[in-house]
Amino acid sequence: MKDCIVVIAQHAHGRTDPVTYESLACAWALCGGDESRIRVMVAGDPGQAVARELAAATGFTVTAVENDGLGDYNADAYLRALGPILAGMAPGYVIMPHTCFGYDLAPALAVRLGAACITAAEAARMNGGKAVFVRTASGGKLSTEVVPETDIVVLTNQPGAWKPLDNKMGTGGTVETVRSDAGPVRSRTVGFKQPEYRGNALAESSVVVAAGRGIGTRENLALIDDIARLFPRSAVGCSRAVCDAGWLGYAHQVGMTGATVSPKLYIAIGISGAVQHVAGIRDAQTVIAINNDPAARIFARADYGIVEDLTRFIPVLIEEYNKRYGTPQEA
Amino acid sequence: MHILVCVKQVALPGASGSRINRYDEYALEEALLIKERMPGTTVHAVSVGSQRVEAVIRRAMELGADTGIQLSFEPDEEQTPYQVASLIASYARAARYDMIIAGVMAEDDLQMQTGPMIAALLDYPYASAVIAQEIRPDNTVYVERECDARQRQCVELELPCVITVQSGINRPRYPSLSNILRAKQQEILRPSVPGGNMPAARETVTRTFQPEIKPKGVFLGGTPREKAARLLGILHEKSFL
Ligand SMILES: Cc1cc2nc3c(=O)[nH]c(=O)nc-3n(C[C@H](O)[C@H](O)[C@H](O)COP(=O)(O)OP(=O)(O)OC[C@H]3O[C@@H](n4cnc5c(N)ncnc54)[C@H](O)[C@@H]3O)c2cc1C
Ligand SMILES: Nc1ncnc2c1ncn2[C@@H]1O[C@H](COP(=O)(O)O)[C@@H](O)[C@H]1O
């Protein structure tokens, strides 16, 4: 029998996280047309409910892993519960999303299984029966192709890279339950917390003007404000780098660990376009990027790209605006 | 507390020279903050690589690490996280640290693997992407992990443990003059690692290429003034102005 491909489901509050369907699409791409190789695994509470939901939605066989110590996700408990079961199955691939769940669990699981570990995969292709994965490296500047050298591969799929799988099998799948005896667990999840941010101008604005590390100094935020002021309803956003530097508060951060925005217009200024940033602007309608590096990844997301030094370009832009429209009104 | 901080030297395309991985500056600062709160704490900084990583180890000592450790690995161009983690874990197993702190990610290879792998190799509990941490009197550490959509996961870990830190957890300090002087003179330790055969890489990079960056739309051309005029025209056409 061909090695199976195991997808570990991400779930919260009793529901499957949609990104799990992207992991399934990745599994589908790797199964070589034999979808009976695909297995889905759900650990933690409430495993049964999530397993039933997934089985119905995908038609795959879904295994709910039960264990008294498994509540909300935490690495030690999951590792102890899943490790022995997966080792017994000797799968070809174990796939999970590259999220705070997957990038936490995958590397340690790979060690447990003696597996290769390929994180943040963006594409897969077969080359003479061997899978080749594409991922970003070199600080986001270059792409690499990576091949595993082991029988087992633990893989995390970059969110957004695969289109979510819809029901391929056409029928409801089955749920099986496996009890695992994990032994004592040395870490536990005690809760979740949402930091308080005053106001959510970002989420509501139709225009977001966002600053990146490329602005160079806090003083250059004035240039970003100059652009924001051109629009009647706009908000200033930024990359994480700008918050980390203390130039703007974290309430302004856009991206995976910041705000998700869906404005009609997003202007990214001095932002390189790291996946974690771009994850926050998936639903922006028109994207304009200003960056002095023509190879910056942000341009792959931009409808209009301007390759210029922002410190020189923005004053010219404001001058041209004033020529056309007169000086903008102070808000 | 006996703390080991993992520091990587990164050389990014387009940048001149190499420097300490930014996330590791946060890792080191977090260790130094613990040391300030808990007298008697020692902070060791370790880097895996050839002679060249000496610079980053000295940098860590300038910033305040008590001891710098180099684990040699040659040739070091294509070390995988598993290989690096194996070397660090073999060294740390004997040295018995209470806590090992790494960055959540290396800015060059973007793997996010090394910390959790060290934990798995040592069979320690761990947490990645930590944005707040507090050591408790009962030998546990309370951490908040940064999760997607601004949510934080609160976890308690038993010591010894491994954490990887997210940027923004603190504001890294500048080196003090006395530490700069000390770092110049102090010897870097180069222990031979017990059980020391480097495991084979479990994955191989077969091709590196420049991805085609073409904007979904267009690059505006011309002089800066012409670009500005075209941009204003587009914004007007689309009724933003
Ligand atoms: C778990 C995790 C979660 C993360 N979550 C987020 C998130 O939610 N949001 C987020 O933004 N990041 C997030 N990050 C960080 C992310 O990986 C990047 O480090 C960050 O987005 C980089 O910010 P930046 O583009 O401003 O800086 P850089 O990557 O340093 O880019 C600066 C850009 O400015 C350009 N530039 C420089 N000077 C000029 C000039 N004079 N004129 C014009 N352009 C110039 C450069 O060419 C470069 O492209 C996360 C990282 C991790 C590990
Ligand atoms: N060669 C190395 N030497 C020391 N620490 C490293 C090395 N490579 C990675 N690390 C640590 O592991 C973290 C994550 O790296 P990575 O898994 O490559 O993304 C870094 O932030 C460092 O703390």
C-alpha cells in the first residue's frame, strides 16, 4: 500500500478553521490521484464534533484523537498524543497549515518522526516521482526549491498558497476514534486573550495609507500623513516593523498578527511585502505600492507600482496635488 | 536561572555585510531582563557556524551576554534547522540550562523550526512566538503566544523549557561601554559537542531563483513628477480624489 498522507486539522471553538481545507488541497496535490491515501486527524476538544464536520464536508476518513489531557491546543500535549499514533502509521506526509498552530507543532513533530521538515510551502510539483516544494527564503528576496531526503515529510502549507479543497469525494466520510495515552504533559493552555485596542479606524476606512520600515525614521511619518490627508476618509496603517520600532502603536499594524483590512484603496509605502503583512490585505481592492526596490515582493500584490525613493517622491506628489487641487483642507 | 540564547548571523541580499538576526536581539534582551529581575542568573549566547559567526557572538556579549559559545559547523552555507538544533541540543543537554530562548524565525531562511526542534530533541516543553513571559516561583513559566488575528494564547510551561520570541516583546538595549570592552577581550568558548556526529540534512535546496515579481497591474514610468501626475490621474479616475 502507498504511504498515507495525514492532514492535521486546525480548529477553534468547535469549528474547523478554513485554512485546514487549504492543507487538504495540498494533500490532494500530493496524493497522485489516489485520494484514498488521504487521512484527516483531529486532536483536542471537541474532537468528535470537528471530525464529523470535516468528514461530512470532505468525504475523507477522519480520525478523532482523544485523550484526557487534550483540551485547547498546546504543543507538548499534541506532540505526546499524536506522535506515537503517527509513528505507527508511517505516513508519507503529515501536513498542517503554517499558522501559530502549525509552525509551533510541525518542527517538533518532524523530530519525533525522524522526518524532513518543510515549512511555509507555497507550491508542490512532482519531478520523476519525487515531490519538489517551493518556499521563500533569503529574507523574502529569493525562492527556493526543496526536496525531502527522508521517507516521512512534515509539511506546513503557507496560508493562501493553495485554493481550499471542496468536497472531492462527493459523499460523507467516516469518523473513527482513537484513544491515546500521552502520559504527563508539562505545559497547558490556560486561556486566550485579545489585547485591547482603542477604536478600529483601520477596519472601517475606505482608504488605508500604510508605512513600512522603508520610511527610515519616525519623522518621515509626516510624509505618510501628507498622503493620508489627501483623502476624505482614510487611516494610517503600518507593518509590524514600524510598531516594533515604536514609531506607531500596534493598533496600526496590518497583517497576520495585526489587523485584517479590506479598504477600497491600500497604499503601501516602504513595505517589502512579507507574507505575514500581505495576509492582512487579501481583500483590499486597489493596491498601490511605493518602494525603491523593483524586486520587492509587495509589487506582486500591487495594481500600480512606483519604484522611487519615498522621501523624494512623496513631496513631489504633494506638490503636484496642490497644483491641481490647491492645498488640502486641514481635517 | 541558567539561560541559553540562540543567535544567528544573517546576511541578507542587498544589505552590506551581515548582522545579528533581529528576532535574536529580542531573545537576548528577554534573557537580560530576566537576569535583572533574578540575581544570579547567567546568560550564555550560542551560535552555530564557521569562524564567521564569531562576530555575532561578540555582538551578543557586547549587548550583555556573560559568555559566548561557538559550535563549529563547516561548511556552514546550507545548514538545515534540524542540523543546527541537533548541535545546540547535544551541547545544551550536558550544560543543563533552565531555559533556552531562540528567535521565532531567522530573517534569512524564514524557517521557524530551530527552537521547537531543540525542545523536541531535549524532550522539553516549549512555546513559539512568545510576546510576554513571566517566570513563577513554582518553577513554571507563564507565556503569551501571539496567534493569528491578534489573539494571544496563554500557556504555562514547566522548566526547563524552550521559548522562541516574537519581535516587539521588548525594546532591545544598546551595548554599554563596559560590555563592549569586555566582549573584545573575553574568549569565546568552543566546546566539543558530546555525541558529536552531525546528522545528515533531511531536506536539500535544489534550486534558488529570483521569483518573477510582476505587479498585478503596472509599474508607472517616467520622471518622479510624471509618475506623480499619472498616480493622481489614476486616483481621480477611480474617484478616490
Ligand atoms: C509570526 C510572525 C508574524 C508576523 N506578523 C506580521 C504582521 O501581522 N504584519 C507585518 O507587517 N509583519 C508581520 N511580521 C513581520 C514580517 O515578517 C516582516 O518582517 C515585516 O512585515 C517587514 O516590515 P517592512 O516591510 O516594513 O520592513 P522591511 O522588510 O525591512 O522592508 C522595508 C522596505 O522598504 C523599502 N525601502 C527602504 N528605503 C526606502 C525608501 N527610501 N523609499 C522607498 N522604499 C524604501 C525596502 O526596499 C524594503 O522593501 C510577522 C513575522 C512573524 C515571524
Ligand atoms: N546557526 C544558528 N546558530 C544559532 N542559533 C540559530 C542558528 N540558526 C537558527 N538559530 C536560532 O533559531 C531561530 C529560528 O531560526 P529558523 O528556524 O532558521 O527560522 C533563530 O532566531 C535563532 O535563535
